[in-house]
Amino acid sequence: MSETIGAAKRPLIGARAAEQPPILFLHEIDRHYRQGNVTLDILKGAELAVWPGQSVALIAPSGAGKSTLLHIAGLLEHPDAGEVYIDQIATSELSDAERTRIRRVEIGFVYQFHHLLMEFSAIENVIMPQMIRGLSRQEATRRASDLLGYLGLKERLTHRPAELSGGEQQRVAIARAVANAPRILLADEPTGNLDPRTSEHVFSALTQLVQASGLAVVVATHNMDIAARMDRRVTLKDGLVVELG
């Protein structure tokens, strides 16, 4: 970790920090958008802490700010106020290069649409982010093969996305997202385009990864069955993150 990152401020997060601090902490996050002459207040002092190995379902209506919250948590978007801490490191004053490094090393992303590179095979899609990080092709290939096999795709390694089912494509996307062993996984409606049976297969694969690796996971979803099986459920209300029972 660079001197700049290492010198960043560290927050006091409360009594639970004495046991184990959260890997992701959003502190008093504000986010506003201008729409003509109108200001839309999407997030107003929102706070969310997520611990390693914990899964959090983010449930809210369309337009409530779920994607905005995930983009801010993943350092893809700057809040108007507040701070995002990744492993207790304040990120607001970091350079673009440092934020990019954290995204590449610490955070994985899964979207509703898999965004796989269609001209490459399943294993090549998982190899590439590892080689970008600096792994040799041999090591990246071994890791990709192991990961795709773990997700039930051992027989599909050389298939291109167009030759895979929707559920298989999304499992490849999950493998790509965790290929560099991030500590945080952010998923935006990862089963939104899938039928219930396929959604179950994809979610089961994701759950296995969380249990095996200790990932901290935040999943924006409308699927209440999936949300019910996660460790915590939160929603967005009046720009705040609110815990659900």
C-alpha cells in the first residue's frame, strides 16, 4: 500500500471495531443530482458498514438510489459529501490512480447484464483481469480454470458467451469479478434477467464463494427469496440506509 494511502485518516467506527472493523464503511454519504432546475436528493447522510464474510441485501424500489449507493461504495462515483472507507482507509482524497488500484485489488463488480467480452471464451474472460493485475498467463489460467470449475463450469471453459446459457454467462461474470481475490463484492441485480430456477443456481454459486472466501457482499435485488437468505437486509428511505428485520 502506498504512503499516500497508508497515511489516510482512519475512522472510529464504534465498539464492534474492537473485534473486527468493517471492510466497507460509508459514512454520512450525500448524493444529489440536478434535473433541469430541480435538485434530486438521492442520498442524505446515508451510512452502511459491512464486515468480512457478511452478505447484505439492498432492497428498494427502482429510482431509490440502489445503483448510486453501489457506485459510490465501489469508488466509481464520488459522493457530494461524506466518506467511503475501504479497509479503514479514507478514499475521498486519494488520486484517481490510487482509487483505480483499490477497485482493481479490493473490489469486484457483478451487474444485471454480464458484460462479458463476446469474442473471448469463458476462461479467457476470467484470465484477462488477472493478467492486467500482473499475473503470468500460466498462473491466471490455472486460477481461472479452478474458479470456473468451482462454479460448475468445468465443461464450458472454451465456450464463448453466445454458446452459454444466461445462468452460465452470469456465473462466468461472477468468476471474473472475484478472479483477483477482492475483499468486497458489489452486485447490482445479478439475477434480474434470469428465470427463478436459474437465479437460484447463480445465487447458490455466489453464496458458496462468500462462505469459502470470506467476501463481504452487497447485493441490490428485488428478489425477496434471495434477500431473505442473506445475513442482513437494508433499504433506502428518505436518502438513508435503514436496517430491515
